[in-house]
Amino acid sequence: HLMPLDWASSTGNLAFAQIELADRTDDLPLAREALANLTLAEQALRDGGHIPSAGTFARQIPDAQALVERLSQGPQPT
């Protein structure tokens, strides 16, 4: 069962990078992918009993949701 947990950790870490890049480049599709990856990673780790690791990703989900929301609204006037 280690492989799914390794996948989940890698996917969650990838999501962190995707969030950063999506935020810097205003890339909505990438932000959505990051949110999906975070959610999948969190659930897989939780299901696997790795609650602390799941919590690490779960805490980032609201920020990813906020980024998706912000980018969904389009460019903001400066």
C-alpha cells in the first residue's frame, strides 16, 4: 500500500508548485488542476491513515479554492 501513499504525497507536493505557478501567471486551468490534485492527495492520505500528511494538504485547499475563485473572476482593475 505504500505506492498509493507515495503517489498521494508526490501529487500533493506537485499541487503546491502548481498553485505557486498558477498564482504567478494567472493560469486558471492550472489552479483548477492544483486544487483537484490537493483534494485527491488529501483524501488518499486520509484513507491510508496518514492523518498528519493529509492535514498538510487539507490546510492548503482553502487557499487553492480562493485562487481558483479569484482567477475565475478574470483580470482585476489596477
